[in-house]
Amino acid sequence: MKILFFHIPNLGMYHAIEPILLELQERGHQVIHYNEPGFRRYVQNAPFCFIAYSNYEGYFPNRFHASMNLYELGLLLLETAEHTVDFVETEVLRESPDLILHSKFTAAPKIVARKHGIPAACLTNGFVLDPRTILDAERKKRSPVAMSNVSSFLRFRRRANRFFDQHFNGSSNTDDIFVNDEALHLVLGLEMLQPARSSLSSHCSFVGPTVRMEEYSKSYELIYVSLGSVFVDNKEFFQTCIEALGKLGRRVIISLSGHFSPGDFGQVPDNVELCHFVHQTDVLQKASVFVTHGGDSSVSEAIYCETPMVVVPQIPEQLLRAQQIQKLMLGKYIDPMDLTVDLLRRTVAEVLENPLFRNNVQAFKDSLPNIPSAITACNQIEEFILQNGKRLVQ
């Protein structure tokens, strides 16, 4: 069967989805991956075909930043959909696929699938981003609402209404630009970390993270710090970590993800090691605490490596995940606005000293299914294709 996969240049999201694409290709399906031209370097060794969008505009990692509010993200996603929908339709009519597969922030393939009656499935990494849940968390965190939020909300609503009137005859909820729900909606995350689970559509199937781990021997010998790859331009955060953790008497590894050089921070304590890059799961297998921004892949890998977390979220989505982590006693979280050397040191020390955090992460990891999530996802995709069939209108 022929499957067209449409994505945006989000590498972290792609890493979660790639095992599914590889499994589909291994099963004999023809997979074609669409993305912006520069993304080709990340898939050049993949066994499936890559086709670049023409004249791509919209979402790029450097346009997505920690100060961006929810509706600024929505405007960026609308821009992406507006600039890609014609290209997507041309490719779908040319390729005549059995299934359109797309990641969560891509509205154009959903539009085209609905227009031409083609089975479509959405892949969501982490958890489903329900704007109402995000806004509830933001209201509890800050009050009053900033005027920038109000302004971007009004601009988003005007543009979204025009877009959805044009493509869906106004029949869809404009907040779906954040979700792009489909009749088959596979969530590559942990159901227990999903905020407001009962509010989601019945289409959502939680198959779990696609983390692949070899057998390992867990140890608790160090503290690990990383902000991932998108929010890494934050020298003040790293300096705070150096000062806070340098006095805890434990070995500390801080990943700079290639953005800064160790020499940018001058003299550091003997127990602190600054690294350009690390192989994250290898370090997490030896970590007693993970100081993280709370990205989906980072949290999933921490759980698979039985490592409690201290989360310093950079965006609203990560705030929700951080709150769930604290609620489940898998770690603690710190609002970045409250972050100080003293607070970080005390919070990390609390997670180090309280065995409940370590025990809960171990129990959580032991409860995960034995069948790899990519296998479960592909089984559901194949069943969905067979049940629905292709109904392309030429």
C-alpha cells in the first residue's frame, strides 16, 4: 500500500514518528515523506522516499521560541497550512495514496484527505494539545492575561475563521489547528501524562512512546541537565545549573546541544562537566535526577531509563507535562520565572533524597507494554486502511 506522510521541520517530533515509518516500510508498504527541503539531511539514510515541499513557508524551529504564546503558535500553524495545501493536493492527486499520514501540527493533509475522501490518520507525539487545557493552566499560573495574548487571540480567530470557512465551510472548530484530529488518531505518549483525558475524542488511541531501549544496568551516579535542541539558547539557565549543582557533591553532566561551548562559561566546579552533545539515553541510564525542559522525547526517555525529573518548562505544553509529572510524583517542577540557584539546588536535593520519586518512576516504567509502540501503531494503521479503503475522486 502507498502511504504519504506529511510533516513539518520538527526533528524531535520526527524522532518519535520515524520508528513507525520504518516499520511500515519494513512491512512492504511504500512510504513517501514530505517536508521542507532542508529536512532531507535528517532522512538521507532512510529507506523511504523523501519529497520536498515547494516554496515552503511557515513553521521552522527558529520561529518557535519560549516567549511564544498559544495563539502565536496557532498563527504559525495557519501560515504553514495556507502555504502547503495546494502542493499537498497536487501530490495526493498525482500519487493516489491508500492512506494520508500526518503529524499533529499539519492541517493541509487533513483538508485534502477530507476533500477527496481518502483515509487519513494523525500521529501525535507526547499528548494531545487541547487549547482549553493550556489556557486553564496559564490562567492558574499568571493573572491577569497579558495584552499580547489577547491581541494574538483576536488575530488568530479572524485568520482561522477565514481559513476554516474556505476549506471546511466553517464546520470545524478552529482550535483543531492544534490537534488535527482524524478517524484514526495515534498518540505516541503515555496516557497517564495526558491532561484532561476525558475531554479528548474517542478517536484517540494511546499506543505509547516509540522509545527503543536495549537492555541496560541502571545506576544512580550523576545528575544530568539538558534543555533539548529548540530552547537551548539560554545561557542564564545553564549558568544557574552550574552554580546550583556544583555544590551538591555529585557528578553533573550538562548537555549544551551544540549551541554554546564549554569555554563560554569560564571556570566551572570540578564535579560539573559541560558537553557539546551527549547520547542522552546512555547518560540517563546512569542518572539519579534529570533537570529538563520537559519535552516529550526527554520525558519518555527519562521514564524508560527510570530517572526522576526536575522540570523547568519553557512553553505552555511543557508546563502541562510538568504538572502531571509532579502530580504523579515522578519528579518536581519549577516555573522558569521562579528559577534561582537556591531553589534549583533545594529541589534537586529533594528529588535525590526522597526514594518515593525513584520508586514511582520505576513502577511507571514497569507498567509499560512489552510490545513496541511502533508495532502497535502499524497494526492499527493497517487495520484502518483495510476497513476504510481508498475512495480517491479524480
